[in-house]
Amino acid sequence: MNFEFSADQDALREQVRKFLGKESPLGLSRQLMDGEAAASERRDAVWRGLAELGVTALMLPDEAGGIGLGAMELCVVAEEVGRQLSPVPLASTLYLAAQALLLGASADQQQRWLPAVAAGAVGCLAAPLDGVIDVAALPRFDGKNLNGPAALVADGLAAQWAVVLAADAAQQPLWVLARLEQGVGRRALATLDAAKPFAELRFEATPAEALDAVVDAPGLLQRLRNRAAVLLAFEQLGAADAALEMAAAYARERKAFGRAIGSYQGIKHKLADLYTEIQMARAHCYYGAWALAADAADVTAPAPELSAAAAAARVSASRAFSLMAQEGLHVHGGMGYTWELDCHLFLRRARQQAVLLGHELQWSEQLAAELVCWLDTPLPATTRAAVEGAMDFDDTVEEAAFRAECRAWLETHATLKQRPDDFFEPHLNPAERMRLAREWQGRKAAAGFGAISWPQALGGRGGTPMQELIWRQEEGRYNVPTGFFNVSLGMVIPSLMAHAAKEVLAQHIAPALTGQHLWCQLLSEPGAGSDLGMVRTRAERCDGPDGTAGWRLNGQKVWTSLAQFADFGLVLARSDPEQPKFDGMTTFFIDMKSPGVTVRPIRQASGEAEFNEVFLEDVFVPDSQRVGAVNAGWKTTLTGLMSERLSVGGVMPAELWRLVAELLREARFLGASALADGRMRERLTNLYLNGQALWLLQCRALTALSNGRMPGPEMSGAKNVAASTLQGISAFAIDLQGPRGVLAANELGERFALIERLWFGAAGMRIAGGTDEIVRNSIGERVLGLPGEPRSDKGVPFSQLVR
């Protein structure tokens, strides 16, 4: 897995960022709008500087002035140009005109025309950028000369050469090349963003030549627009990032009512949501870069992934930038509405770029069309061989060997699911499924797959987190009981390994690994959910009946997963109420069958009872069952919580959008197929955009793990997006049944068992592991550096907080 840019590409990013930060500051766009002559000269100097850095030679063949770098590098440059809102003619020259030459010019034409591009000659494209061709409105080409108007041409005033979509004598569209040295009239057009000028061109016997290698003129326009959409999406991504950084910096410094405005949840949550929106767009842009690199590797045939990837990048980046520009100005308050601040520069650029290649709904419809095609001919993301210098979705040699080992064992010991959404033995009751889960865990452990990343000395394989995730991916393809030991082996036992005595590990690790013992985590309480520092369960020193030194536990725990089946539990308890709330807690483990332990299942909204409340009444725990130092329980707890990092592989069930698409195909809406209705198709694309982005974010996390690093903060908002998307998918699926949507799953058929579970489960997912609001607080404070809200409990003894 390699879903990130290379070290060399990141070095190019830093080089271009440093150059543009110095030579093309944000204020340059404002100066151009003010008509300052020096600003035009500076813009031209920036373009010349980029040419000297080799930017204008990117994606060009070596024999035509290229420098051996391709699509990925141009995406990097595009993002940095967007970050500075640089007014250089990069899009008109390299995203549009040069791409037309790469796609439609013969080798001879490329060798004659492209060296000038590499040297910095400004180009433009005179063609309908929304892809809708009206032949009557095109300039005429008689085989030698162009005549007629081109109504809307980006950088048409400065361009030295042009690629033009014209009409021939038979009123058929064709592509031609023209130098703009003579026979061209130019009229400047007023635009929303005057730093990015447009012009109307009028050709008057302008010498031109047809592109030699074009077979299908409309097809070339579509392929060209797809390429440009990816590159422009990177510009939008860079600009959105910069606008977020600017808004967050202002929110950290600007004070109102005695505190920084970023400490207010209204601002913090807004910026956290925008951060998540940008990360989702980044995932789609990266996938677009991969598809663009594949398309550039073979001029003769479009990459089959590019159309959908370009549309997804275009829609997500346009949304992210437009929303960020609008809300960034709003965060700045009245100052954001002034000419002097940069907010309106982002607002102008966002709106102009949002329509440059056709508006969002047009690209959304292109994506919908691709999704409908995929219903009949699925297109996996890994069908194409990796392109040198580009991303790829393949395993390393070592990972591939391990995956093959996993598959070989699973093929012998398990049965493949009939559908990806199959649920393990739905007819069994929870106790029966738990019994089979213990058996399955024992079989896995015996084969070396029970706890892959554990040390070999403790019964594990000594493998990598990536291998653990590969196993989960492969195991998920089979109809076996999964997830029952995630807390036990993924959170509780890692805490024991880090903090418990050797004697404890020797006695308890092996039974846990083989499934003989299930462990639960006793953390949350009625008054301590998201704020675990408010734990009130008391741990008081005492002697046992036989004089053994120990502790007496009293209190109530809640939301404890699988406590009704657990053999042992890890308890966080208050051992010193006179210390601040996070400092006076100690961790213990208990036998769940100890006298004084009462487990009561909590019936959830779905009718199931996975969670429990646990009452502890004078439960004696010997001091030998203390885990970690006295009053250091929070440190032990954090160890378990941090061990959840491997959950990146299970944020979103795969291809749920496909289930909705199948239901759309079957459903009727206003007397016709629901799948034919534009509103329904837009709903489908929105669900796909979220689901695909979550999968791509997981790919970024997998890439980090594959390279021995921990995933970055880009996964921070994934849980919120996943939960809301699951709610949206399941509710939409129910809606599509019309009045029959009132029926339970057992009345509607097997497919709806998953939908019903998702509909109920998503509501709980928005709460479990931290509510949406807690996640937003975390992103705002830990990722964006916004100040926390004033806290009255900081440094205060716990005893004073509960009076």
C-alpha cells in the first residue's frame, strides 16, 4: 500500500512552497485587482521563476522539453499554487492547453510546440469547458486559417499560443493549434476574480494547423476535462487548507467576552467540521492523482478509473473550498468582510474555480453515471499496475506473502460469505454466537493468527500492525464470528502487558489469547461518560478475610461491552479523592464472578443487549490484582485507548453504496425507475463520496502502518463521517421501500437485516468512543491548536467537584 506522495515529490512541494511564499504572497492577487502595474510585472516574474524550477516542463515528454517528471509532481505544484492563490497561468497552460497537445498532437507536433511550453510560453484553451459542444458557436477552420469568436478563454489576454476547438467545412468539431501573434483580437472580460483574467478572442484569418492525432474530438474534450478536473481539485485543496489555517490562526488570537473565540464550541466545531471536509476532499484528490498518473501512462486509451475519480475529486474539492472560503470569512467577523483582509480573495477564487470546468451538479451526474455502470461491471481499485513514481494499492512482497498465508488457512478452515454484508449466523442467540466466537478464537490462536502483533514470548506472532490489518481484511471475507475479542485482546490485554506484574501475565495471557477467557473494560459510569476523569467508583484499602492486603471496590459502571459473557474485567476506580480528578485513580482487574459483582444487560434501541451496567458492592480485590502504580490508573487507561489505533480497518462496511444503488434500480419514483431521477442519483453520489473517502482515508492509515509509522490526524473525523453516512445509507434504503418501509427486516428479506442493524447501530456509533461533539473538540484542540474552553475542574481535588 502506497497512498501518499513520495519523498522526492514532497521535496518538490517544499521547494515550490518556499518559492511561492516569497515571490507570490496572497496580497499579489489584491494588487492585481487594484490595477497596480508592478503587480502584473511581478506575476510574470513568478511564472518565469516557476519555469526555471522546471514546473512548466512537468508531464512533458523528454524529447519535447520535459524533465522526466509527471502527473504526480504536477498535482503537488497545483496544490501549492492554490495554497498561495497564485495568479499564474498554470491551469490554462498546463492543465488545459498542454494536456490537449499531449492527448491529440502527433510526435512531430509535440516536438515543435512543447519546448516553448517548457520554456514558459503561456498557452490557453478555446473550447467549451463544461463539455457541451455547440458546433454553430465554434470558430471555423478551413484547413489553414481560423475565423470567428471564442467567447470565454482563461488567460486569453496573455496567451502566446492556443489550442482551439473549431468546426470544419462539414460542420464537424476538430482541434487546431494556433500561434496568437497575428490575426487575433482580444477583449478583456470582467470576472469575479480579476487576478485570474478571462478574455474573448476573435480569430481573423489566424494561421493554424489541425491536431494530427485526434480521432474523436468530443472524446478528447472529455478526457481533457477529466485530467484538468483532478489538477484543479488540487489547487482548490491547497486553497482550502490555507483558508483553514488562516481562520484557525485568527480564532486562536481574536478575543471576545474575555477569551479567544476559538475556545467557543460554535467556532471550534465549525472549524473541526471544515477540517474533516478538507481531509475527505484530500482523499479523493489523492485517488484522482493515482488515476491521472495511470491515464498519463497510456495516451492511447483512457484509464477506466479516471472519469469517476476526477468527478469525485472535483465535487469534493469544490465543496470543501467553497464552504471553507465562506465560513473562513465568517470566522473573521466584520474584519473578514473588508478589502484589506485576504478572506474575500479566497471567496472570489472559490466561486470562480467552482464553475470553471462545469458546475458541481454536472460532475455529480458524471459520477452517478459511472456508479450505475459499475453495478454491471464492477471496477476494483487495484486493477491497474502501479505507475512508476505514482501511488499504488498493492501489498509489498512481504505483505503479499502474509496475505497469501492468511487466505490459504482461511480457505481450509472457514466458508466465504455469499455477500460482503452477510452477518454471522443471524439465527443464533448471542450466547450461542459467543460460544462459537471462543472456539474460533482458539483455532486462530493455535494457527498463529490470534494476536498477530503481540510479542512471541506472550503467544503472539511478533508481527506488524499492518499484518494485523491484513488478517482482519481477509477474515472479514469469511462467514466467521469477528469482533467479539476486540476489546479483550485489543485494549485490555495491551494495558496488562504494559503495566501488570509478570506473574499476572503468566497466568492470564494464554487463556485470553485462546478465547478461554474474555475480558471487559469497566470504565464509563452514569456520571463519567465522555469525561472519564469523573469516575466515582471508590477503591479503599482494606484487608481480606484471610488478612491479605487489598482494596474494597464500590460503584457502578455502564456501557460495558459483553460484560455478561466476560470472565475478567479491568476496573478504573477512585483511590484518592483529594487529588485532581485524573491523578487520583487506580486500575485493578477483577474476576467477574467475584462476590458483589452484578451484571445487568442494557437493552438497546435495536432490542439487542451488547452493553451492560455492572454494580460493584464491597468487592474485595487483593493488591496483587492492582495494575500499575497507585493513583496512576489514568496512564493505564490511556494505554488501552491508544491500542484502538488498529481499528482503522473497520470504519465503514465496504461498498454499501452498491446496496443502495441496487435498491434504487428496483424502486419506482414518480412512475419511473428511481435510478433515472436526478435527485436520487445525487443522493447516491453523496453516499458514495463519503464511503469512498473513508476507504481512502483508511488507505492513508494503512500506508503509514506499512511504513512503520502511526497514522496521522487525517483519521480524526472519520468516526463522525462514518456514523452519519451509515445513518444516511440505512435511512435512504428504508425510504426507498415506500410504505413497505414500516416493515421489519424479517418481512423485507435478507438484505434488510444489514440495513436494520445499520440504522439502529449508527445512532449508537455516534455516541460510542466519544460523541460527535467530543470528536469535534478533539480535532479543534489537538489538530488545529484551538484553545480549550475554561475549565473549573483543572487542578481541583476531586472531592470538591462532587459536593
